[in-house]
Amino acid sequence: MASPATADPSPARPGTVFSPADTGETVGMARLLAIADPDDCSDVSLARCVAGGLRPAAVAAIAEAFGGDRNRIVGPVVPEATFRRARKAGRLSREHSGRLYEIARVAVAVARAYRGDRERMEAFMTRPHPLLEGETPFDMARSGPAGADAVLNLIRRAEAGVSP
């Protein structure tokens, strides 16, 4: 992983990835998942929001964090028909909310590692990585919790300067 770039010191907008101006990763996650009042979100309230079903706005917020391409999320993570039903109902299912949460965990870790530099984050997430057996970190993260953990472990090792 290349050395991170300097980030914009301004606070993150709702729907943006973790910023150094945030008080912690929970706030970054809440913003990324389009949770109302993200600055007041605790780990427990975040868990409850995910378990109760995220708002469909979380799909657009995560897509925006990855360059705005909605098709990276709608289809591979949340099927189009499911997304349409969720928009009518106002909530995603617990399963799809959990899948978005896993991607958000990785996005926040990558944002921290690259200090919010979107270009470098995008490059890392979309380039096949040899330590992920040629998978892109984004594809690995959206494959499920174990895939997200594999990417998170890769990021932690890189931050620590440890190679396998």
C-alpha cells in the first residue's frame, strides 16, 4: 500500500467516507451508511440501525464513496428488484444492510489509511491485489464478512508495515 496523502481538513459531508475531522470510525460509518444524526451515533445505535434495516439512501452513499457508480452496489450487493422494493418500504433487509455494513467497514479503513484521498482509495479498491489472490479489494469485501475481514487484515498489515 502506498503512503497516504494529506486529506482535506474540513468535516465530512453525510454520505462521505471517514475523515480525519471525525471523532471516530463509528461516525465515519454512520455517515457512509447515511444514518440520521451520524455525529451522535454510538456503536450500539449503529448496530441497531443495521439490524433494523438501513435506509435505501445508504446504497447511494456507498456508491458515492466509490466514485458514484451505483452499479457497483445495485446488482452485485443489493439486487435491483430488492432495491426498488426497499425504496418503497423505506428500509433494506437486515441481510442487505449487513452486506453494506461490511463494505462500509472496509471503506472507512481504506479512507483512514489513505487519509481520505479518493483517487488513491479508488485505485486500491479496484486494482487486483496479489495478497488477495488476484481479487480486487472491493470484490473481496462485497463477497461477505470473511472477504471484508481479509481486506481489513491486508490494510492493517500495510499500516503496520508488516508483510506476510
